Amino acid sequence: QKEVEQDPGPLSVPEGAIVSLNCTYSNSAFQYFMWYRQYSRKGPELLMYTYSSGNKEDGRFTAQVDKSSKYISLFIRDSQPSDSATYLCASEGDTGFQKLVFGTGTRLLVSP
Amino acid sequence: GAGVSQSPRYKVAKRGQDVALRCDPISGHVSLFWYQQALGQGPEFLTYFQNEAQLDKSGLPSDRFFAERPEGSVSTLKIQRTQQEDSAVYLCASSLITTDPLDTQYFGPGTRLTVL
């Protein structure tokens, strides 16, 4: 079992929709959770991170962590075609921040 | 530099050939990471450098994989006697500070290796 699990999609939505992307994790010691966005043929770029449980908002993006259920979510409001990409959730490995553990990524397609 | 750069961007190798993949991190970044990303998968950790010291190589899949960062800046990932299962995108990332939990890893565009 992978330490971070993610539905690979693809997830197709019309422009303007609210998107919900989700991950689960197995290691209860994980405390920091990140969302990376990866465009085709590009490297991942950090979107946001959260610490422990709770919500964090940045513009159209909201990250949410529920440690009791080991569930991580990313919500995108008013989705745009430019949001079409693969979204990767990640957490620190068992040795700290030097070794990120990624999910498989969910491919998102936002149609105009 | 403006970001992490990697070369070559694409590499085709015949099975059994040796390859060398280069990473130029962001200037001044202390930490450097290599990840392997198979098709349809997330990146998987290979190895980590702090300056020129290789502090963690637990993710290297076999002794055919070797990484170095001799002067604490540019890094090279070498794969000897390539096999078809080595086909993947190899991502390099760098970060400024090693111990700050908020330190961000900045990724390069990757080198896509295809072994025939």
C-alpha cells in the first residue's frame, strides 16, 4: 500500500465548476501536506501546503486536512481551462522534509 | 538562475548503455533532490544532497544508479547498463534551507529517459 493514495482520474469539469481533489494517507505521523500542480512535460510546482488539521485558503484554492480520517482535499473555485493539469498531493517522508512522498496525481481537465 | 534546469530534456538509450543526466539547481540552494516519475505515477524519491554531501540514497533502485554533486552545485545522476524499467522522467529539485519545514522544493522540467 502506498503511503499516499490518490485517484488518477481524469476528472473532467466545465469552466466555472467547483473542483474537489482528494487524497488519503496511511502514516499518522505525517503533519505537513502539500499540493503540487504539474503541467504536461513540466516539473511539479508547489501550490499550497497545510500543517496538521484545518483549512488554508489562497485565492481560488482551498486546502483541507482531516487528520482523524487521514484525508486531504484541494478545492478549486471558478475553475479555468488554465487549471487543466495533474494535481499531486504530498507529505513529508519518515525522515522529514528531505524526502517528499507523493500520490499518483489526479489529472484535471477543465473545458471552456 | 531563474529556475532549476536539467539536460538533456529527452534521452533515448539502447538497453545496456550508460547515461548521465545533469541538474543545475537554483543558485545558492543548499539541498538537491532527485526523483523518478514513471508514466502515470507521482514522483518517487531517489536521493538527496546537502551541499556536496549525499545524505540519503535510500531510494536508488539498484547499484546501477549513482549520483554526485562534487562541488555542491551541479549534480549528475548516472545510470549504468540501462534497462527498460529505467524508462521514466527523472526530476531534479532544489531548496534553500534544509531544516525549515516550510522550505519549498523547486522542480526542474525533468529528463525523459526512454530505454529501447
